[in-house]
Amino acid sequence: MKSLLSIISFKMEKRTRHIIFSLLLLSVFHISLLMLFKTVKQKNEIVQVFDHYDKNPKHYKFLFLGTSHVKRGVNITIVDSSYSMAYYGQNNINAYYLLKYLLENYSNNFEYICLPNDFDYYSKQALCNLNNMFFYNHFFDYDEYGKLNNSYYQSKKEEFLLNYFPYTQLRKMLKSKTERATKGNKDFSLKNIKTRQKIAHDYIYKGHKINHVNDIYNPLSIVYLEMTLQLLKKYNKKAIFINYPLSNEMNLEIDAFGNYNHKSDSLIIKSKHKIIDLSKAFIKHDEYFFDAHHLNKKGGTNCSHLIQEKFNNY
């Protein structure tokens, strides 16, 4: 009997050792991935921009926020006294929480807040850019977002994963800078007209799933626009909303929707902020784009000069 108990005890001890070893191995793996994620994150362009400003806060007349349209359309070496925290996929929800953080901490450092007002900026598909939420984790209010989006538990789950297992998002952080740089050298005008038309059409109907005027404005995006306007009012900030240049093919697709209620324009004008519409500024210059709606390097330079010209009045 004692011999049997000894054998059972030995087996249990062996199993316990295996469990402890496995847990230690998982812990080491977890910590290694956390360190790797931290290293990759610190090298990310937009994270470096955030950190740089926190360490060296300066006064700028114009602050740019927004998506890749802003990122590719604004060269801060051309636009006087400007700073940009725009980044690929930064929709108006990400931008709201980033702006809130900046105004809470550096309100006196910016005179004008420059935000996009593009055709696709408020669509339901634009909300998918919250997949990039790890860039804004430091600023993001998961409780508020979850309640507004009727997804409180899902939002809290995302917060938990990003706080304790952020490396699950590592693949999204490793998107090639080379690929983005290469796109900046492409010329949309070199494609034949049918291909250009198809790219523009697919972007709206398939990419953003805008099949009707009711699909242009997602209700949650409008809520966050209203919150942004309230935030600007709270801190007594002036804003300039910009419709960035689109290719001729994209403009034709948008024009096909006919007259519709421009909800964002109405809210912006009612709040007494300015709108600068550059959407048709380059309709005769498809060579300024690398696809139907993104400016290439040449287009970005020309757009920046155009914005600087407009800003001379401010």
C-alpha cells in the first residue's frame, strides 16, 4: 500500500513539475513577445511622432489629423508652421481620442485643427480601421466607445487583449514601409480609362460598401463628429475641414449619387468652422495619384502647395 502511494505521489510530483515547467516556458514566451512588440511599436512611424511631440511639445499654427489622404497629401515642410499626426487608417474615432488627449495636455500649442471631410471618411467601412486601435491605445476610451457602439463587452475584450497580449496585433504593425513608399511613385494615369473607372467604382461599392446615399454616413461616425465639434468648442479651437483631392474617375463615381444631404458639411458649418473643398482640384491630373483616391509623391507636393496657398488667408 505504501509502495502504491509512493508511486502515485511520484507521478503527481512529476506531473506538477511538468505543469510548472510549461507555465514557466509560456511565461518566458509571453515576456519575449511583449518585448518584441514593444521594440516594433517604438520603431513605428506614428508612435514615434506621438512620443516626439510628448517629449518636445512646440507651438504650431496648424495641426493635421486624419487618414492616409492627409498623410499623403500634406508635407509639413511645405505648409508653414504645421505638424501632422495623420496616419494610415486613422478614422474620425481614432482622431477624436487623439485630439482629446492633445487638447487636454497641449491646448495652447495649436491654433487650427485640420481634419479631413472626405466622401469616404464617415462610412461604415471606415470604422474597420479600428483594427489599428493599438496605435491609439494610450488615448482610447474603451468604455465610452463600447457604450456608444453597443459593443461594451467586445470593446473591453479588445482593451484587455491590447493591454496584456498586444503581440496579437503584431502582424498589422509590420505592414511594409517599402510597399507604401513604392505606391508613392506610381502613376494612376498610366492605366487605361476602363481600369481607372473600375478601380474607382470598386473602391466605393466594394471597398466601402457605399451602394446608396444612406451608406455614406455611418451613424456612429456622425456621433463622433458631433463629439469632435463639442470638443473644439470646449477648448475654443478653430478647425479647418478639408476635402482632399480625388481623381477624375472617383469624382465621376461620387457625382453619380446626385444631390444628397451632406450631413458632415451641415454640422461643420453650423459650428462655424471652415471647409476647404479640394476634391476636384486635380481632376485633370490623374498623374498626381497612384490609385483613384490616393495622391502619389508628386500629387502630395502639389496638394501641400495648394493648402499653403489657402492657408495664407488664416
